[in-house]
Amino acid sequence: MTQSAASRRQFLKTSAAAAAGLAVAPAFVPSTAFGANERIITGHIGLGGQGRGNLGKFMKNAVAICDVDTKHAEQAAKNVKDKVGTECEIYGDYRKVLDRDDIDAVVISTPDHWHALPTIDACKAGKDVYCEKPLTLTVVEGRKIVEAARANKRIVQTGSQQRSAANFRKACELVRSGYIGKLQKVLVGIPGPNHPGEPVPDSDPPAELDYDFWLGQAPFRPYNKKHVHYNFRFFWDYSGGQMTNWGAHHIDIAHWGMGVDDSGPLSVDGKATFHPKHWHDVTETCRITYQYPNDVTMILGQKEKDIPLGTTFIGEKGEIFVNRGQFKATPGELGEIKLTDSDVHLYESGDHHGNFLDCIKTRELPICDAEIGHRTATACHLGNISCRLGRKISWDAKSETISGDDEAAGMLSRPYRAPWELT
């Protein structure tokens, strides 16, 4: 480690320690703690498909690779070596990555049930975090992440990267600036599950996979090759289905356009269908009505013909539909409007991963901070809870509690399998 790197990392540690003893902690660590051209050093936890995609954005930063599947880890390390010539150390336990003093930040691209603990542990270890969406598996995990980020003065970027695309920002700025009139309704469309098809028998896990570590705090289940890696998304023990997979993108934009990044709905009323042969246990289709303050209704539809995939804002004077690669305004001239200085100008980032690196240096909040990711994930989780119970639930976004329904309230968290604990 160079002397400047050692000095800078010691400065970050000292600043965090000093802040812990103050009633009001410093808002940021000066960017001068990093040299102008100094490389931010990253460790990468989870190197499946999404993890490899994220690694591609940090090739010149990566020094450590961690995955419970050695084939994933070895391939990722080879990719870095082939593309930039760096030798990455390989680990099977994320805690060993966090033990390294030379690592500034970690990129977490694990299955959803493995988002909270590594993120919280990283914050406590003084690392900044880029964590894939959905930020959490449960509502309680989300608040714990935000608390850890704030207590340890860490930058936590949620990987809902649509916020860094110009068409989504444009749609939300026009809505927030009042160009479609009073916002009345928001439609969110998500796809059905692209599940792996007919079940196969359970079997022994492959030699390259530490299956017990892959399960982590989730309930023990025999290994089944159609439940792991990409397919984790379609099993309740590890994920929330397309509600959290795609909802974490499109609800995120709905919240941005509604201006509710720090709050949430008042009530959630969902109805769903599930696979008739139980090939998976998340929703097959659903239609969920969310009531937000200011008389705004959000309707999320999964495989609903009247709700296109993406986010639609409907106001008194017009509507705007946006998804990846599309922006459609009605009437058409809405799309030609140029914002004035007095209009709402939202956080602008043309590079979601680059924004994370920039914020590590400036100590400013990133475009999809932990609180934002938590509130988006919460809306997804509440939708799933309502659908699984088949009834309406009432939500207090300030206290983050469900009233009048003990069963629903009990689903805001999940028990952890020993020895793992959420602290």
C-alpha cells in the first residue's frame, strides 16, 4: 500500500471514529482524502450473472472476488486478469473481504436473501457499498441497512440504475414540475416469472458450491439445481419474484415521480394467482392497488394487459409512459417541453456505477441512496404481503408498521437460520 493510500484510509477510519462520538456528525469526508488520480479499491461479493455485469463497471478497481461457487469466482477473476491484467484474490467467505484494510468499497450482487448482512457488515467495517436491487428481502432488513449506513457514515448505492437514465429523469421532472397537471394515478407494469419450468428431483450440491453458505440465514432445504443461481428469484425463501426483481426498478421510478422517496403508501390491496402446479412459489400474476398521500393511486399489474411494462404517470392534463428505451407523452408536445430554472430539476447521473465512485470521494449521497432503495423495496414487500394474504393492509410509513393485522405485521421480518443474526 502506498503511503498516500495508507494515510487516506487512516483518515477515513479516524473521521468515522470521531463522528461516532459527536451528537451531529460531519456531513462528509473531504475528497482531498483521495488523490486526484487515486484508484478506489473494490471487493466484489457475488459473481453470478448480475455480479459479472457489475464487475465489468469496476474492472480497474477490483482486487478481491468472493463467491460461494468457486466456478463463478474463478471465472470472474480470470475476466479481470484477461481485461486489465490485475490478479484478484479469491474468497468463499465475504467476511474475509471486509477484513482487508486496502479495500475501500464492496459491490454486492448476491441473491436477495444475502443482501442485508454483507451490506450491514461492510458498513460496520468502514466500507462503502454498492448493493444490487432489491436492497432487501424484508422491510426490517431495510431499516437496519439505513441505520448502519448512517451510523458509520457510509455511502450505500442501491443498484436501481434506471435513475441514472435520462428518459426516466425527464419523465419524473415533467411530472414533478406539474406539466401533466395534478397527478392522479400511476401504473406500474411488471412481467410474469421466467421460471425454470418443470421441477426436477433434489440432489447433492455440486462440489464447487458451498450450499450451506449459499442458504445462509434462509431455511434449510435440500439442494435443487432449479432453485439456485438465477432461479432463486422465483422462490419465496430467497426473493420476492418479479415484484422485487422488476418492481424494484419501476416502483422506484414511480416513487421518484411522486416525490415519495422518504415515505410510502397508506394502504396496499393486492390480489394474485400462483402457479397451478407449484413450479415456483411467487406470484404468477397480480394486481395491486396502492393508495398514496395527496389522493394518488398506484396500480401495479403483473401480466395485466391494460398496464404496459414500465411506469405510466396519469395527470389531469396528460400522461407520460416511460420504460427502458421508451418515452411517450400524451399529448405529444409534453415531450418537447424544456424545463425552466423554476421547474423541478432532479438529481442527475449519467452513470450509476460512476456516481457511486464519485460519491465515495465527495461523501455526498448517491442518486439511489440506502433510504431510497429501502423505501422502494418496502413497497414491493408490502405488495407481496398483501398478495400472499389476499387482503388489504394499512401502512404507516413513518413508523414502518402495519396496523390491525398481526399476521401481516409478522411478515415484515423473517427468522434467521442459526448461526446468522440480523443486528
